[in-house]
Amino acid sequence: MSSLTTAAFRRLVSSLKHTQKTLCVVEQSCGGLIQTSIMAQPGASKVFLGGTIPYNTRQSKPILLNNEELHQRLLSNPATSPSLAITTVSECSKNADSLSDETKEYMQSKLHWTAETSVAFCRELGTDYCIAEGGATGPTFRPQGLTHGFTVVTIAGRVVGNGTDDGTDGGDSSGSDVQVLHQELIESNDNRREENMRTFADKAAEILTAVNSNTTVEDQIEPTTTDAKAEVTLDRATHLRSNTEALECMEHRAKYVILSGSDILVSSQDSSQLSLLSHPEVSDPSMKLTATNSTKTFLGILNDASQTPVFGYDLCTDPATPTIPTELSNSYQFVDTRTSAPLFSTLHNALALHASAYAQWQRRSKHCPQCGAPQSLTDHGTKLVCTACQTPSWPRQDPSMIAVISSRCRQKLLLARSPRHAERLHTTLAGFVEAGETFEDAVRRETYEEVGIRIDADSVRYIGSQPW
């Protein structure tokens, strides 16, 4: 994915396209990163009308709709004038008790500023939503005693039924009006400007995605944090794999990735979200997930506040008939893991592929490659041992490459269509790395084998790796 954007914005644009909603953006401390991250997503022009960056409010009247009344409200003291803000610093700051009065007043001014601008821009541009963001990212701060970055994200949107047709309250004849839908104060633990800008921008995307899908931010697929350094990741905790007693205790507070054949369980409301079920949900008879031949595999422990264990749960059902009970179909669905995982967040993509790789290996490795005798699972699903010769085995790794081939002028890209793909679906080139072959050699060979083109021998550049 381009460094200009992130998975949070991929989900936001996808959500807005799905609901056919539009938005505009007003941002201060993120400096245009929210707008850039939206515009870098394919199809953004269908949902994004534009925005502005009034970094200095006092001098920014022309780009604040050139609205004198709005400009004066933004320059006024929210403590002594009416405000559209729906919360206060005391209510929404995790550090409220330790903040100086000057810092609280400054933060409150951003609650006021973002509320006023979000409503004004949403009305004037006629969009369904407006994101307004304002705060301070560091490394220096105006209020005395402020040592960490913060921002306020306010979402304004149209609410059907509250408008009038006389134009006196900002409503319109369609019967909709604009109001603040959500307001959140986000605080970092440091003053690193660039990291805070990225974190705050992603948080803004997550908040609007939640508002648009009528969920809470905590329900979003990728566990989020306001600390730029504390991204939630999976510790595979390999030292615990042979500790049966410890893992059995963990199962009761764990989350489970549910697999059925080549499919994986996701939310019916948003197929870009894995449904990580709890132990009671997996054990619930109405879910119909328990089976005598199902297998559990320990995947690791999240570094979230709860240190949540995660297990893969393979139903071992017929790959052609993964089903969900009718009464639960409004909440869950199975989707193809290979085609859907790239749409997940970084964490959930890794969890899906991790669980699927183990499940596929377990299904295909019933017999010992050394002597042919049956094998048994050990180390909580991560290792197989032959019941006869005791030879151990682990999942096989099949490295592959995927490459973007460009013309020498870098103005054209080479795409190809595989016979197994749908009509008009063209992709970049990919293939397996053969034994004793480098990644660079594999790129050159696969390009020639697939499309008959020889690429410049010294032109291959390694970018990065990913699970698949």
C-alpha cells in the first residue's frame, strides 16, 4: 500500500462507497494528511468533495468559507460564547486531572473550533459528513505545561427530520439538518510530530468509519490506540506452545479466528472485519461451531491491555459448504480467505493468513513424509509428530514473489490476466520462487514465462515482504 495512505482510509472509503455517502475535510494539525490519505485510495473521487487546511485561524478567513460570522465565532472564547461542542475537556481527556488551566482552555478551544467548522462546511458543501480536526502535534506547544500531542476530531453530518424549509436554522427543504454526530479528544504519549500526525489522521478515519456504519470505534477491526508507539501486534509466544496447562487456561479468555474449508468468518455488516469470537460464543450450541473433528491452534498473544490470547479454530468441514445458522446470518458470514484477507487491517490480515496456513497444513499432512504412518498434532496445533518413527514436522514454507513491472519511462505498468480470473480482471505478475533461486531471479523468470517479456537484468528492486 502507498505510504500516503493506510488501511484505516481504505476501510473508510470502502464504507462511504458502500453507503453512497460523501464527505469534506477541515484539518489543522494533520496538515492535509487526512485529505491526502483519502485521495490516495482508489475511487475516492466518488465520496470526497474536497477540504481545506486553515492552519492559522486568524488569517484564514478566505479559506474558512469567507464567512465573517463563522470567522468571528472561531476567534471567540468558547467559555463565554455559545458553542456547538458536545463535550468538555474534563469529560473526555484521560489526563484531565493533571492538565493546567491554560492547557484545558486551549483544548476546549479545539473542541469549539472543530464543532463550528464541521457543521459550517458540511452545510455549505452539501456533503453527508465533514471531518474537522484541530490540535497540536509537537514538538513545541503554546500552552505552558503541555508536553504531549493531542487533537480533537469532530464529525458533523446530516440528520434527516430536523431541518426546516424557512432557512432560519440552516436546514433545507429536504428535511435534513447538520449537527455534530461525534466528538473525540485524542491524546498521544509524546511530542513527535510526524508520528502523531499519522496516528491522528488514522484515528479520524476510524471514527468516521464507525459513525457511518453505526458501530463504536472499539468495534473496528484493527485495535486502535492513541499512542503512536503502541500499535497492537501479535506475539506468537512460541515458548508457550508446549505448555498445555497454561494454554488451556488461556482458552477461556481468548479470541478465536473461525475457519471453514478455504473460508473465514467475518461480520455480515462489513466483510473487511474478521469476527473474532469469544470462548462462550464458540461453545454456544446455537452457533453450531463445535464438532468432533474441529481443531484449535494457538496463534499467539496480542500486546493489547488485556494480553488477549488468539487461537485458530478450524471446523474441518466440507470446503464447498461452509454454513452459518439462519438465525445468525445477519451477524456473520464466511468469505474466501485468499481474496478477502488483503482487505483486512494489517493485524487481521496476519491473523487470517496465520490461522489459515496452519489449518491447510494440518489437513494435508495426515501421514508422515518419512514412513507414511499417521501423524498426531502436538504443541497446540503447531507441530506434527509421527506416531511410528516420532519424526517431527512443521508447516512448509512456499516463498513467492509479486512485482510491478513498469516501462523504462515509468509511465506504463504491465498487467496480465490469468485464465482463472474473472473477465477484465488484470493483475500484477506473481509466482513461486523455485529451489535455489533468488527473489530477483524469480521476478525475471516469472515475467518471461507469463507474458514473454525480458526485463532489464539489473532493474529488479526489493521493496518488502508480507504474509500470504
